[in-house]
Amino acid sequence: MPVSDHYLAIDLGAASGRAVLGSFDGARLTLRELHRFPNGPVQRPGGLFWDAPRLLAEVKQGLRLAARAGVKLSGIGIDTWGVDYGLLSPGGELLGLPRHYRDPRTRGLMDEAAKVVPRDRIYARTGIQFMEINTLYQLMAEQRAPDNPLARAQTLLFMPDLLNFWLTGRRCSEQTNASTSQLFDTADRAWATDLITELGLPARIFPEVAAPGTTVGILARAVAEETGVGPVPVIAPASHDTGSAVAAVPASGPASDWAYISSGTWSLVGRELAAPLRTPEALAANFTNECGVGNTIRFHKNVAGLWLLQECQRHWAGLDRRYTFDQLRILTLAAPSLSALIDPDHPSFGEFADMPARIREFCARAGGPEPATDGAIARCILESLALRCAAVIDRLEALTGPVRVIHLVGGGSRNDLLCQFTANAAGRPVLAGPVEATAAGNAMGQALALGRVASLGDIRAVIAASFPIVRYDPQDQAAWERARAVQARMV
């Protein structure tokens, strides 16, 4: 039997985190979840934060469980969401907990930044979509804080880079996550220091940049002994979770033929390009250009994702209505089709709130029927997300050329209703899976770093051979076209 390499993929999402063991025998990858834990914002005086020290403790627990599994790890890789960061002092101390991207401190700062550097110049330099959560606006908020931690900071490290620092002692920033900041030139793959300086931010805090597939260092002796895994290489895969997920798209055709939807808390809708597309038309459509594996560019747009449904489930659980996936699916199917619709990207849905009430209020303002049951709310969310993604696919096609098939990867790919609704709304086949795209892309990014595969194409061939893919063909096109017109009037 072929000998397998074992990679520990630490996948930290905005709602939960996991330690997944990826075993690769040279032809196929298998995944086994070793540890799962909740994640989310911590409310403290002054705002929303991430409990980074607790996340480090969870990473260490994942390492302990890997040691107990009796495998010798070839590598450890961490991926997280983008834009959020920690600030380190010269001595390496964390200057306060990292802020959560949904903290309201950045409100209005996009307009303030544009008064210093116009939007078109920021986009021409970085190619990044304008969102108030971006690192650029978070740093502007830091600078306006009474204690201004930037004055005391030596290094900014994004969330996976911060954890890598605690594991190895090395301060560096991996490209795919750095590129989400709106302070990084995705063409040159380097910090846009002239832009940073012009915006009045300290260029000195931005560390060296590492490409995805870089070995950051060897696990520190103290951590290796504490967890029992030994001196394992710590590898930066595509450390932005979407970067790893897109690397795991099981596409065999040319990138010009397909689009992707990475479906989770957010929906990332786009396609892979060879170089950034930073035209006035791309700016008007607010598409982003983020670095990917193999010197590719992830040209996509952030769309609200399953966050809306997660918030509804959180609210329902507080009312003692806790649904399993199957129970909620049955309720959703029982609700009327294409009745209540929303614009899922409306600002009213961007904060922690009573989401069912927000949805009903939006429907009432829009003059449409209000969803009366939990199943109707769930159906409203799934259908509205599918319609919004379809509209973005059409805009993507206008900017980059025909899209013949959609690869839907990530947690949303296990939701057969969302997949079918997306095919219906987009009028194109949807190929769903793998569900564990981020963990798979993380593990294979480690394999790439260690020379077990040679290219992004090799990674995709392994993924295609390793995981089931389900095809959904469009149905009931006339009804969905009418619904698209209804939602378009809301946006």
C-alpha cells in the first residue's frame, strides 16, 4: 500500500474552528476531523473582539489530538477569514485582543479615506473591493482611538500569521490574507507602501510577505513538547480560507470556462484570473482581486452568505426552537416558493441582531409578503442568496467572458436546496462539492510546499479524485427569471 503523508489543517471560521487530519497517499486525499470548537465575537467594553489566546489553546488541542491519533505529521497549516489582525509590540506582546470585523468602529471611514486618496486611485493600486470591514478602515479607526495602539506597535499580523508567530516565533504575512487588506498591491504581490504612507498609516508595521506554500518555520520546542507532536514544519498554505477553498475547486477545464461560489458564512462569487482586473468597470461593480495559489488572482465579489441563516438559528435556539439540518429542510420545503424575497446584502442584515425580525421588516418595507414561519424565513434566505449570486455571476460574465458552469464549494454545498436554487437562479449547471474545500485546500497546500504535488492543477486533480461531486441542473426558469426581476428592484 502507498505510504501516506499526514497534514493537520487548522481551519478557523467566523462561527467555528476545526482541526482536520488530511492523509495523502500520492493520488487521493482523505480527511478526518479531530477537533471542532465554537468561535465568535467576544463583547467587551469598547467593542467586539476575537479571543485570540483561546484560539491558540484550541490549535494546541488539535495538535494533542493528532499526537494521540498516532500519526507522524508532515506539516501543520492554518487558515482563517481575512482582514482582521493583531498588533505586536517590539517585544512580541499582543497589544489587546484583535477586533472583530463586524465591530461598528469603521462606520463612515470609507468616505473619510476617499477624501485623502480617491476611490479610483485606491482601487487602481490594490484592486480590492470597498467594504467597511477592510483592514484599511480598521487601521484608520485604530489611529483615531484615544490610546492609538499603532503608535506602540511594531508588527501587524493577520489572524493566521499571529497564530503562526505564536507557534514558531517568525513574523511574516502570507499573501492571500494580506491581499484582503486593501493595502497590498496584488499585481506586484507586495505592500503598497506609497498608498499606506499617503493614508497616514505607519508602513513600518507591515512584515515580510510569504507566498502560499511557504514553510514558516519549525514548531517551537515548547509547543512541540507540550502537545506531543514533535518538531513539525509549520506551513502557510493559502491562509485565507477562501484562497484554500478555491484551490480545492475540482475543475478540469480552463479557468475561462467556470466560476466559483465559496459558500459559508459569506458567499464569495467569482472566477480565477491570471492577473488583476482593475478597470473602471470592475471598480463600478466592486469586484475584488485577491491573491491565490499558483500566482493566480481570485476575482470575486463578497455576497452575504449563510450568516443570515446562522443568525436566525441562533435566535430560534434562544426561543427553544433548535432545528437539525433535516428538520429545517423539511420546514423550508413546506414553505411557498419564491414568495418572500430580500436583498441579502442590505446593510440592515450586516450586524448581530434579531435576524428573523429584520427579514420581516425588510419584506414589509419592500411591499412584499412577510415570511410567516421559520421555514418560510429559511426559504426566503436560501432563495434570495441564490438570486443574488446569480446576479453577480451575470456581472462577472460581462466583465470577464462566458461562464458555462458554477462550482459551489464549502459548507453550503451540503445544502441541496441552496445548490438547486442557485442552478435555477443562474440558469447554469452547479457542481457541488467538496464540502470540506477549505480543509482540503489547506492540506494540499502543505503538500505543494513539501513537493508532494507540483502545481495547482495537480491539487485539483487530487481533489476531483478524492471527493464526490453532485450536479444540479436548472429548473423552472420562467419563475426564477421573474423572481430575479423582483430582487433587482430591491438592490
